[in-house]
Amino acid sequence: MKRFQYIFKSTLLVFLLSLTHSIKAAQASPDIYGDSMKISLLTCSPGHEVYSLYGHTAIRFQDLRNHQDLIINYGIFSFKQKNFILRFIFGLTDYEMGIIPYQLFYEEYRSEGRWVKEQILNLSSEDKQNIAIAIDKNYIPENRIYRYNYFYDNCTTRARDILINNINGFVDYHYNQQLITTYRDEVHQWNTQHPWARWGNDLLLGLQADKLISNEERQFIPDSLSKDFQHATVSYAHGKIKKLVSNSLYIIPPVQTKDIDNGFLSNLSPNIVMICIIVIIITSFLLQKKCKLYYLLPHYLLWTVTGFCGIILTAMIFSQHPTVSFNLQIFILNPLNLLLLFPKFQNNRNFQYVMITCYALGCVGSFLQTYADGIQLLAFVLLITNLFSLKFSWKNGTNY
């Protein structure tokens, strides 16, 4: 999602410490939450960094009478956190709520060439007061840090919840029917133009990412939440019904940008790489009678890479992210592949049976789970080549 630049940290420290006091002072005068107060949902376009490919959501809080214009952001994190990568893998990443002046937020997104859409919410004075109190409470030091989860608890769902949960009415999104979609499908809509990011996501996401999700569960994506807000209405106890969004506009309009061609590497898709690997495997298998080295060299490299990938997938079993803990690709990208680097296991038929079983389960699993590009084909090739190797070992009394 969105990470605010560190350069602001020191200059804003004194200002940020005073924000909570300002909001609290406003709570003593509920009447100001009329025409002088605006609360908006901000939706930002995707960026170029991996963590920003899916856009960002923030809340704009304006008090025109007291000349306040603030951005409430639930997407602050730092790569400088101790063991950040390991914590992220195991679902132990902490994100933080932050508040900065609107102008700094505006300048940052304008400099990055990213559009920002504002949806001004059609709220009562009481709703605005409730949201202000909730934001104030959320911003105290012991509450502002939360355990981040990309699908279930991120900067978009946090912004949605603090708004929706403090409206004294029922928010109806007017869904006509249940969409047939999954977490993986929703992610694919935003990383299609970034094949290696998509490949990495598909490699780490497991079977749970392919289960059907509800319309509201789609709201972890900023654009989905924005569209739902646009069509939503609020029904109050006294019978009044009104639109949730009173006005929608671009505070930073979209601009047409040219795709950057990074040359050969930008066109080297995961599919092309996987096909090349599979061609090498098949060729080395066919040439093994001429020279055993032709077979062993590419396979040693393959066993090493897939084995270490398997270690990563095995570690993901212990992650707190539910969508990565059960990943059927582990049967192909298997840590047991590392044992094949040792002749003792290469020449052990029982171990060959184990690996063939794993590859077979991997092939079957591809019908239950969406694999990263090329992994399904890799599983099939490994299964076939190992079956032939086993056949030759029985015929010749050796593995090869």
C-alpha cells in the first residue's frame, strides 16, 4: 500500500503531537460538525513500487472553521523495522496509523504522478462527531499500531471500518448479486502488467486464496471500496435514507503516462523463463545416455533452486497469513529436492517413489489451486522424467 517518506518524520513530529489535542478540543462544540466540517474517503492510484501496485486509501478530515485539513492514513510502515522481511513473511508486520497535513499528502502524490479521487461523505453532525472521537481514540500511542494483514486488516479496511462503524445508520451497498471472485482474482486485476510481481504472489499464495469471497471482502482493494461507497446509501432509524457520498471529484486528475520499456529484461516473462527451464530439463534427460553430466548439471541447479524455494514455502506454513499456510505448490517446490544433490538419495528407489508421489500430488493440486505461471508444467515434466528414470533404473539395475 502506501509508505510516507521518512523525510517528513522529524519536521512533523511536533505538529503531529498537537493534532490529537486539536481534535479533542473540537469535540466540545458539536455544532461545528455542520457545513464547516467535511470527512472524505480518498482513493489513490497504483504506484510503481511493489507495495503500491494496488493503490491506497486514506481519510481526509477538514475543519474549515478552525482551518484544519488533515489526512488520516493507516498505511505507514518502515523497511527499517528490525527483521522486516521475516516478520512480513510470518504475518507479524506492524503498521501504524498516522496523521499529516493534507498539503504534504497532496504534494507527495502529485510528485509521483498518481491520481487521487475524493469522495465527500454525506454525514450528519452526529456521525462526524462520532468519527472524530473514534479517530482521536485510535491515534493515542497504545492504539495507533496494529497487526497488518493484506486481505483482512489493511490500510483500506481500517479506513472503511472507522467510518462505517461510527455512522448511526445501516450502510447498504446495494449488491445485486454475489460476484464469483477470489482473493487471487482480485489481486490479479492489479498486477497483470507486472508479471514477476504476479508470479511471486501466486507462488506464495496458497489454496485459501482461491476460495470464493463475498462482495464486502473485496473491499481490501482501494478501488473496490471506492466503487462500493459510490453506490451506497445510509438508512437511519427514523426512516431517512440518503446517499453515503454527496460528491466525488479528482483532487489530482489522472494523466496519461507512457509505458517504460526496460529492454530485454522487461519482456522476459516468467512463462518464457519456465519454458526455457523445461526445455533444458527435457533436453538433458534425452542426452543422459551420451553423457551423464548432461543430465546432472541442469538437475543439480534445478534441485538446488526448487529445494530452497521449498524451504520458503515450508516456513510459510507457520505464517499467520491464512492464505499462505497451505500451499500445494510445495509438492513441486519441495525441500526434499535438496536431498537429490547427494548420490545416496539419487540411487535410492524408495526415495524416487517419494519424489514421484510428490510430483503427482503437485499435478493433481493444480486443479484445486492456481499455481504460479509454469509451475504446473514443471510438475508434469518432473513427474514424467522421474517415471522414465525409475523405469530405466529397474531395467538397468541403476538409476540411470
